[in-house]
Amino acid sequence: MRNRTQPMDDIARSSSNSFAEYTADDMVAGYAAAQMGLQRAVSTGMAPDINCALAEIGTASGADRAYLFRLRDRIFVRNTHEWCRPRITAMQSELQQVPISVGEAFWTAFARDNVFSVDDVVAMPYGSELRQALIAQEIRSVIAVPLWQDGAVRGFVGLDYVTDKHRFTPLEKAILQGFAATLDAALHSHEHRRMRQRHHVDLQSARDRITAMVTALPELLIETDDRGVVTGFNQSEPLTFALSPEEVIGQPFEAFLPTHVAQICHKALSEARQNGWSNRFDYTLQIDDQPKRFTLHVTASGTSRSSGHPVFLFVVRDITESFAQDTRVRKLGRAAELSTNLIMLTDAGRRITWMNPATVSRSGVSLDAAIGQLPSDILRYGKGNPAQVESLCALLEQGQDVLEEVQAFDLRGVPYWLNLNVQALRDRDAVTHGFMVVGNDVTAQKLAEVRALRDRQMAMDASRDGIAISQPDGQLYYLNPKFREFLGLPATAKPAFWHDIDQNGVNPDLVTILPELYASGHWTGEVCLQATAKRERYFDVSMSVQDDGSFLTIAREITDRKAAEEQQARLREQLQIAQSRQLVAQLAGGFAHDLANVLAVMAQSLEMLKPVSTPPANQHLERIDAAAGQAQALVGNLTRLGRRSAPKTKFDIGQIIGQAADLFRPGLQRQIGLTVDLPQDPVIVAGDTTSAMQVMLNLMLNARDALVLNDTPAPTITVALRMANAAELLVPVDLGVLIEGQPYALVEIRDTGMGIAPEIQQQILEPYFTTKGTQGAGLGLTIVADILEAHQGALRLHSEPGIGTNFTVFWPVGTAHLDAIEEKGDTGRPLEGMQVLLVDNDEAMLIALTEKLTRAGAEPVSCNDPREALDAVRAEPQSWRAVVTDHDMAPMTGSELATRLNAVHPDLPVIIVTGAEKLPSTTNSVITAVLRKPVSDPVLVAVLLKAKLRHLQSSKEKTDASAPADRG
């Protein structure tokens, strides 16, 4: 602080070299102008004149900013007024809630020197919080002087130098201190004037309320002497008590009042004797069975002229209605104070007279500062929408209540949203005395709506379906990225209307879509877009009318599904053709089997007639023989009808499986998983690729149907390919035979369905047997069986109810082994010395089998009655090495014969050769193998050779076991 005894000319001399551009006269002139402006502010309002004064002092001192800071609550200071030189950044909005601790250096300097100044901010101690705050405002030099109130700082005036540094002189400090003192005085004067105005308003309001109360309430006046004896009695209408003056004058209170009221009267009289007046006393009386509330007070009204004793006046008022009203008002006032809604009361000019704590907290404006201001000044909702303020005022001027959502701003400029309800407060004569403003804070709801809209847009943007929102006139509001991809629109394109999009599949369809959409509010259908000259894209489209009248369009591409459906239709047609052919082949095969037996009898009879016929009959016998030969050829053709040829072409079966999976996968339901496990190296097999494809597709379709029909949880189909190992070739198969020494490719097709019951497993390979009802033909697995038999393959079925089913296909890898067996059968005798019992009721079949086995070196013995074969084995069980039998015979089938033979000779191999469609299962341990007629020579020889080798191995093991141990 400047030494009060230092002469002003010393100050001027010390500052004579401080200013290059601004002289002491400039400073004084600026201070004078500012002082005059502040003096005018006492009568014209403060804010504009403070701003002008800051501009005058800032310009005169060459500063870049001039400002006024005021303490809010001993915790924060805020910048209330600011002037800035052109092109200098204003900082007022950033300095609305500055912690008082940041300016600790200010407060210390104010207490010590009555001024704070820094000539060079950069030179301040590095790391100082104040230095960082000043540098952040680009301040190079700063000076500030305090405003005092009762010995405490209540604010300060400051100057910032941003463009250049500045060295502050004592004269500058003194002038700024004088300016601060003038400003402080002006602020005090303004605050006192506002306080007087507010007190005047409050006093006038209180007077008005008292006047209205006194006027409205009935009044009872009682005059007494100093002993409490009534000397006068006056009662206005309506009567409070049904008493006349004659009944009470000259009587004490106890004579006409209840005891508790009489006691109150004596107490009030005692106070009036001592003080000249009494406090107010309230009490309740039951009048006409209704509680009535009264108020009583006593004043000394002088001295009786006759007796010279003091006289006291009792004033009694009925306050029943006002008491009830005041009680309601207090409750309402308390409710308003505790309410979380923003509540303000105004006068008829819409100037605020009261607002609740919630309003103070949300707006950041104290009640004192808000008194006399407009609600729009406190809520600042005109900041974002000035036209809204004018609209609301216009409605109120027309006498209408207001209910509208507004965006308000607090002191820091942070927005919040209110549902604003403004209602006029009118008296009984409909005269407006004020307004009540209630604001319901809906900020959380508004932010939640914004988040919901943002989340919905993010979800729509991430959707794999195309989503569009449009108006009925075709104007587009929104297209998500997927819809843009469907329409071939880049992300930057902004089509305004549907017709801006040149899509032949969209715009023509709208002509038929819109009528139904308007009629029902919804349309669903299929739309085709021409993507290229040779390719069409298909979409499932759903359009619906929203509450606001807009159209929501959702599109999902189904091009791949359509292609898969077409492929499945073609595949289904091929399977139906194959099944039809199979049906014809089975009918022809059955007919050929019976006809072959008849022709065999005819041929045998012709052979018997030839030696004994005469020359005239020989010619006829030759013609009959030729016709029979042709008939047998026709029977052979019928037998081969529908049978697939298996050309020995080589192919990678893994590639076939992959192609089958590609055809099969599009037809799967979404929840069904398909896993394909193929080796990296190709697996080369011999056969027909179309037949191999049919085997794989039929088994995959079977697995899919098992999962769909049984509604299996987490359904999965697994297809795996590998080479079969030696252990897997030893396990019995359900169809075909596994040739020892022949390598096989093993294909497993597993599903996680409900499995197949054991009784159904015995029937599953039968023609026409199906578990799918009318949806199945029962020929799929029959086709698989025919193909595998034609390729010398085999099939094994393993199923566990509740776990799943596994079909294992054994496909020969190459035919070198079978070719070698066939070649050896032609040139050598692999079955040399093997006694084989042949059983068939068809003589021709017995002859053919005998010839085949004889060429291979076996010693076949045939019989056409299974009972004879059973007797032969019983007679010499160890003489036979194998039995080859037909299945459909009388009086017992091949399976029944095998069971009985097993009881006689458990180690005797039984091989069934049959032309029937229903095959016995080899899982029955009494049957070694089942071969379908016509059986190929190498397969039959291979099966018997396997049986022979097993017998020799078994005999060797028994011999080794019975030989004496070596004692050496």
C-alpha cells in the first residue's frame, strides 16, 4: 500500500519515465471519466456503467484487459465484468468459479500493500499454481487492487497486459486504488439502494396483508378496568358471541367466558399493565359444535375520566379461516422448499419475489440476486432460443398458461432441460397478482433419450440387415451401411429421395407396395434387384408405418438362400429319379429272380430230353432251347436293370465329400452346425464319382432329418475322412464285406440327434422303410447299399439313443487286391482242398456257385434243402470249412439255418448270398458275411479265403498250445 504521507509530486516524478505512449494526464483523464460513469450508475443501474468504467481505465492505462472479480462464498471468486481490447481473448466465461486458494498471493499482497502487481509473469517461480493460471490466460504483466467490506476483501479490480510486459509505477497503483475505492463505493450504494427497495416492497406487502386481514376478519372489542371488569363491549357482524353489552358490562371474565379463556385474558391484562401492551394470544373455542380459532391482544388505552384508573382495550378477532389458510400456506411453502422441482413466484410484472432452494442450487443464482429479475434471466433459456422467450411472453400476455420444454443454462453455461409450467395467480375478481413458475428438471430423461437414440443408431449401423427410414413422399432420413451396400451407394452419397436411387427393382415395386402399406400399415414381400447384367439379387423386405407417419424399411438379402433352394430342388429331383429307378430295379429284380427259377427247370428238362428225343423232335427242342436261352438273357438284363456300373476310374474321394458338403450346407437351418474334416493329402479310390456323391448326400440328408425331426439341442453334423486301420477292419459291418488285405478309405458321418432304437436298426436298410412318415420314401439307404455293394464297399452303423448316430462307409482304395484275387482264381487254386457246403433251393444257382468254387480249387457239396445241410454238418461237423447259403428258402431261412449250425459247430463260417432287398444283419455273430446276388467271383473267393486262413491260424494255435514244453 502507498505511504499515505508520500507527496503526489514524488509519485509523479517516480513515474515520469514509465510510460512511452500513455501519459499521467491520460491516466488521470481516464480515471475521471470512469468515476463520473460510476457516479451515474447509482441512479441508472450498475452493469453497463461498470463495463464503461473498466473500458475507460483499461484504455487510459494501456492494458489489454480490465475486469472486476467478486467473492461468492469465501470459497470461490468469479469474474463478473470484463473489458478487452480488440483481438484480445476474453476470459470471463472461463473464470466463473475460481477456487479462492489459487489467488493466495493476491490476498497476501492486498493485506500487506493494498495492491498486487507482477511486472513479468514468466519470471514468477516455476511450478506455481498462480503462474500457470496467468500464463494459461497469456498474461505477461498483471496488477490488481482490492475492494473492502468491514475489513475483509470482497473482490478486486485488475488489469492484464497480454501484448507486452509492463512495469507498474506508484502513480498507476495509486490511480487504480482510487478507481477501486470509487467502484467499491458505487457498489455499496447500489446494494443499499436495492436492499431499501426490497425492504420497502416487503413492508408494503406486509401492510397490504394486515389491512386485508383486518378488513376481512370480524372484530370484538372489550374495554376493562385494571381489575378485569368489563366497562365497554362492541361486537361487529357476524357476531362472535351471542351476548349483548348489557349481559357483560360490569362482569369479570369468569362470568361469561370459559375458564381457560378467562385465564388467558388475565395473563394478557397483566402484561399490558407492565408494558402498555401484551403479546398475541391464540386460543380455540367450540361454538355450535365447531372449533373456532381466535386471537387476542391487549393495549393500555388511557385513564378513565370518572375514576382516574387505567383503561385497557381487548381486541379479539376470529381467525378460523385465516388460520386454516395460513396452515395450508405453511404446508405448501414447506413443500415448495423441499421440492426438487424449480419453483419461482413473481409479481404481476413477472419480476421474481421468491424462489425455492432447488432453483437456487440448479441455476447457481442466490435468492437475493434473483429478486426483481425475470425468470428468463435466471434460467437463461433465451440463450439458446431467443424466439422462445418472446413466444412464452406472448402467451402470458394473452392470459394463457404455459406448458413447454425449454433448454436452460446455469451460471457456468452448462445446459439442462426443464418442463416449464407457468400459471397466473389470480384473485376472486380474476385480477392477476403474480405468476407461479414450476420447472421439472428432465435433464436425465433427455440425456437418456439422446443415449437411446445414439444406441439405436449404433445398433442399426451395425445391423446385418438393411435399415432405412423415409417419409411418405419418399424423402430419405436414414440409410444404414448395409442398406447402402445393397443399393451400391457409397458412404458419402446423400440421396434425398427414393427416386434419386436408380434401381429398377425398387421404384416400380413402390407402385404396388404403397397402397397395401397405407391400407394395413405393413407390407412384407420379396424384391429383386438387377445387380449386374447377368446377376440378380433377392431381398426379403418388410415395410411398416411408424407413429410419426414415417416408413421403416428392413431388408435382408436372400440371394444365397434362393440359389441354395434352387440347387436343393435340382438335387431333390435327381434323388427322386434315382429312387424311381431303384423301385423299377427292385420290381424287375424280384420278377427276374422267380422267372430265373422257372427257366432253370425248363433248361434242366431240355437237357434230359435231348438224349432220348427222335430226329423230328430235335428241331423243336433246339428252338425251345434257343428261346429259353433268350429268356435267360432277358432275365439277366432285368437283374442288371437299375444296377450301377462301377467303372474303375480313379478320383479323390475327399474332393467329392467337399463338393457334397458345399451342396448340402445352404439347405441347413441356422442352428445346425456342419463340420468337415478332410486330410491334406488326396485319398484316391476307384469307382463312379456320381455314385460316391449320392452316397455322401444321402447320408448327410439322413443326419439332417434326424436333427430337424427330433428338435435336438445344439445340433451338429460331422463328416470325417481318413484311411481305415487294421483294428477297424476287424469289427463286423452291417452291409457288404471287408476283404482282408484290401485298403479302405473310411468316411464317418456323425450326428448328435436322438439316435436309432435297436429294433429300427434291424430294418433301416430295408426298401420303403422310413421313420419320416409321408415325408420319406424309404429308399435313401437302399440306394447307398446298392452303390456300396457295386463298388465292393461296406457300411457300418453305430447308434446310441439320446447321443447320436454314426454311419461309417468303407470304400476300397484301388482294386489291385481284388484284381489279384480274381487273377489268382483264374490261374491258381487259392481254395485248394477247402470243403464248402452250398445250400440253395435254386438248382441253377447251385450249379453256378459250384463251377465258381471248383475253379478256385474248393471242394463244393450242394443241397437244395436246408434241413439236409443241417443233417450233413451234424453228421461230420469237422469236415466242413464254410457254408454258403441262400436266405429266402423253405422251410427255414438262411439266418435260421446259421443259428442252428452255430449250435452244432460254433466256429463254422456261414456266408449268406441273397437277391432279396431285405438283408440280414451281420451284427448277428452267427453270420460271417452277407453278399448280394449276383456276387462277383473275386469277392466270394476273398471271403472264403479269409475263412480258410482263419481256420489254419486257429489250428496252428491249438497245435502250439497242445505241444509239450521244451525241457532243454
